[in-house]
Amino acid sequence: MHGFLYDKQGTWRLSPAYDLNPVPLAEKERELTTWISEEGPEADLGLARRAAPTFALKDDQAEAIIGEVSTALQGWRNVARRLGMSTADIACYDSAIAAASIGRIKAVSPQVHGY
């Protein structure tokens, strides 16, 4: 099963992301339900970088996607508050979302860690 989006031109297209559900670390270890490589289900940025060629992505394309996701997640806490999420729930979900935040993604660069 895949997700589709209806775009402004009136056509359906494959969604760039599907079935993404943040799960707090208190409930479950960080892992991918749909494996992206044979290395395992770990939700790990290094694994994502190494798997990029499997999805016909060049290094610069993969880094651009990582940057887009990072940017999109920057204001998640503000959106959550605006939608009425409690401070306690925001703190709980922070463990599920913070690893993809701009600060941590930028800190784990392929040049520094050799991914």
C-alpha cells in the first residue's frame, strides 16, 4: 500500500513519505517498521545515507531530502501547541521527533562521521 497526493494540476502522484508515525522512546525503541535496507530496522541517519543509492538517490539528493525534513520539523513544537497538544505530550513525543531536528541532523554530517 502506498500513499498518493492530489496535486494542484489535478493529478495523483506518489507521496514522498507514507505512514510516518512518531513513537516516543518510552513506548518503543527507534526502529523502522518498513526496512530500508538489509542492515536492519534501525531508524538511523547513517543507515538512511547508506541506503540512498538503493532508491536511486545520489549523495547530494539524499542530503537535500534530509535538509528538507529537518527544516519541516523545526517548528513542530509550536504546531503541536497551536493544535492543543499538552506540554506533557509534547515532552513525550520530543524523544520521537527530536532526533530528526535541525540541530541533530546538522551535527551528524557525513563528512565528520564518514557515512
